[in-house]
Amino acid sequence: MQTPYLRMSTVFQRCFVPCVLAALVLAAPARAQGVMNQAGLDTILDAAAADAEVVMIVPDMRAASDALAELAAMFGMEDPEAADLLGEFKREMGFERGLAEDGPAVIVLSDVSTAIQNNDEPTPVMLMPVDDYAAFVAQLGGNGGEAVTAVQLENEEGHAKSMAGYAVLGEDAATVEAYAAGNTGRALLDRVGAYADAAGEGAQFVVFIDVQALAPALKPKIDEGVAQFKEEMARNRDQMQAIPFDMTGVMTAYGELGKTLLDGVDCFMFTAGYSQAGVTVDYAVQLVEGSKIAGYLTGDAPQIGGLLNAMPHQPYIFAMAFDGKALKSDQLNEDLLTGFSNAAGESALVNGIVEYSRRTMGFSSQLNNMASAVYAPDMAAMMTGGFIKGLTVYDVEDPEAALAAWKTSVESMPGMLDGLREVPGAPAVDFKVSWTDNALSLDGHDVHQYDVKLDLPPELMQEMGPGAMFLGNAGQSGYLAVVGNRLVATTVLDANLVQQGITAAKEGNGLGTTAVIGNARQHLPDQPVMEAYLSLDGIANAANPFLMMFLAGQQIDVPADLAPVSMGLGVNGRALGFRVHAPNDTMRFVRDTIEQVNQMNQPQQGQPGGGQRAPF
């Protein structure tokens, strides 16, 4: 049963966390440019206890409530509570008087690690901003003249005291009396790293987590989870014999990876905000100096440069560029493979996959950076199994060596499943591969062809149903061509696509040069080593052929120059910042498209049945 103060924390989150959830669910999140409340985030964090392990903040309660109301109105939500979440929160908690609506509300959890160890719930302390403390506690049955006063929340007793513009609320008198501001806000943000301030700017919801404080409690829980998994596997040994690899070993490897991450992360911060520009979600984290995962960062200046410029400019679903030199990829890959190999024990299948991966690591060692896009497929491509119309441009040290490494990876793929063939009763699954040198010659460049098919036995194909088309049957084939110091690769046998890739790789006037991408880059974090864009335009173009088949030629109306959802990863020293931004115009397009598709699905005049429905 929840205490009133834990419930109070729950109500607080129910009223204000929707600002974040709306960003994630409705908006495919994005970045806001607002103005934080009169106090900066470091000043607000000063109010947290020195031993705080988790801190949740709404920097300006009225601004957060109004922001969600705007989002709700944008999407036509008619829930009265969504129109004024702050008012709903005040009514439910009995905070009608004395609350400073434009102030920061703070939840502080200092006993999360203890609660984890004891399988218990943490005890929150809430700091509510007040402009009249006496009136605030009086409505709860308290006495503002007392140092610590008893108050009633939902007919259960708690305690409160005044602290520099806040009412400190807690379950027991001793906790409230002992509570003191840590005045370590700037130090906490410094532990989050170089992206903390940018993440906090304009945010309407903030969560700070001291990972190093929680790690000693979390790591034994990971070990317990792995042990419980092994016990469950042992109890079901007969059923598990049909699985062609040691799942307990794989789970052990994942557990060790989780503990490595806990050892390597100092502090983590999540923020979300909404403005007239859109919704923004930020994740900021700093790695522990000298930790294993910090050692995978090279510290080199970002080099994604203009590699998206080398991508063909046509309707795309998803496009990204990544700096391959930002990470010590060879070391990271080898450590991961070693971990899984050690955990796999005598599992021939897992070890076969590990050895295959080691043989093909020559390609990653050649990589400087890369750009990739999945383009909206045409109907002809979809009917021949080429739904994933992808093209990637690799900037490499030695293009011929990179091409040879790719060829090796294709030709050695069947050996990856050697271990499966040793398992009694395992399905006869195999890779059928081929490689054709100089399959085409385009614009003076030799174009090579690869073909990969996961050959599934008929009984397994029947069991998988339509899903078999993606894993088997059609398989994947594509072209590769060397263009200067770049390798152009496709995931479909589309000569026109690879020709466009060759041209864009040489001329550099492709997708990344468009004004739409240029504007979207303004929302990336500083020093990006990765940029990525999700295009609702491309998704609509991919859906329109289906609509034409099912709805008598109707199509989604796509506005010109619709901005994509942008995502970026920045690296600055040991600090990492990941940001997602969804522009308001894009969210309105989602709203309008939902309405348009719903109208398409309505019965047409003179057709009671309404014909076929759209396939989504």
C-alpha cells in the first residue's frame, strides 16, 4: 500500500510526466527552445539533498501545464484534465492556496539504492514552491508557526516545514526536520557533463539520476536476475534442448555488459520540453574517467562533415550519418565478441557467429565515417521483395580493401551456421550466397553484385507464414561500387539507385545539401558524431501505393518541404548528449494524416460496406 507521500509523488508524475509522454508518443520527440523559470536548473538542483540519488523537477509548473494543454489541443484531445493539469493536481492534492504556480516543483529520492537492496519502495521528499507557506500548510491542517508541522494528505498524516521558498513535505517528522538543501546544483550538472546545460535549457521536465550511487545496489540485482534465469532454464531443460545455443551463457554476457555500463556512467539526465518550435527530448550523460566504456571514445573531433551530401536526393524514410572514428570500434567489437564467446562455453552456434564476426572485422577497421538512407520504395520493388530500398556510402581508408572485406563477409556467411548443423533435430537452415564481380559498368565504375538468401526448409516457411518473406524466400541482394575513397552499397538490385549513388558520391550535391536537412541540423547537439532524420514525407510516399490499391486511388497529402524528426548524438570529452526533435508542423501533419486516413476508411456514399479498409 502506498504511503500518502509516495502517492503524492505518483499524482505529481501523473499530472506532469505526460509532458514527456506526449512528446514520446504523440510527437516522436523533439527539442524546445523555451526560457526556464526565473531560477536556472543549477539553482533548482541546489535545493536537492546532498545525498540525492534521483531528482525529478518541473522547473515551472504553470509553463509545463500550459505546454501539455497546447499539445493536447493540437491533437484534438478533449480530456478536461489535459486542459489544466496543474489545476487538476492542485485539486486532487488539496493545494488550492499558497502554491507558487510558476515555481519549480521537485521530488527528491535519497534512498533508492536502499529500497532496491530491500525490495522496497523509496521514500520521496517533495519540495513544493510556495508564496504563502502558512496558507499552504493551513489548508492541510498544519501550523505555519511550527518548525515542523503535522499535515494531512488524503486523511493520512505527514509533515512539512518551510525552506527558502519551498514547503518540504515528507512522511515522518524526523525526515522532514533533517532535510537540508545540498547546494550542489552546479557540481551535479558538472557530473552530467558538457551537455547538461543545453539539455536543461527550456526543459519543462527534468530527471537527474546519480548512476554511481545506484550501481552498487543494481549490480547484485543483475546477478540475481541471471541466476534466476539459469534456474528457470534448468527446470525446463527438456524444452530448452530444442534451442541450438546456450541461452544462459548469452544472458550471462548481457549481464556483464549491463554491469560494465553501470560502472562506466557517472550521472545521467533526461529532459523534455515543448515550445512553438516543437518538442525536444534530451539525454545527457558523462562517463567515468578511466572506465572501460570511456576508453572506447577516441576523443577525435567529429568528422560526419557533409557525408549526407553524398546520398541521392529522393524521398527517404530514414537517413543518417555516423563518424566511424569517434569510437575505437575494433577494440569495442573484440571485447564484445570475447565476452559472448567466454559466456557461450561450448555452444558451437554462438562460437561460430563470434568467429564469423571476427573474420569480417576487417571492414570496420577501414571505416572513417558513413551515411545511410532507406528510401521510399516503389511498387515494383516491393513486389519483387525489395521493400528495404537502402543505400549506404562508406568513407574508408582503402576502398579496395574494404570491398574485399565485404566480399569475404558474404562468401563466409554459410560457415556461421556450422554449429547449428551439429544440433540434433535443429532445422536445416542455411545461407545461400553468391558474389559476381563486375556485374555492371556504370559511369566508368565497376559494379559488383552480392546475393544472400536465408534458405529455410518448407515446414519452417509454412510455420512462419508471411514473415518468411523477410527472412527467407526473397533474401537480400545488392550492388557495390568503389567511387574514389568511398564504397557505395545498395540493399536492392536497382541499377538506377546505384547509379544515383555513384553520381552523388562524386558530386556531393545530394540529400545533405537540401534546405530541409540544413534547417533540421539546427536542432542537433553540439559536436555531433551522428545525425539522423526520420521523414514523414518518405513514410507517406511508401504508404501511398497501398492506399491506391485499397482505397481507389486515394493518397496522403504531403506538404512541400515537410521537416523531418531529427536525432543527433554529440560527444565532448567523456560527455555524451543525445537529442530528438519533432517540429510542430510535422506533428500537425501526423494529426492531419490520421484524420485523413480515418476519413478514407469511412463508408463511401452509395457503398454501405465502404469497400476495403486501408491496411493500417
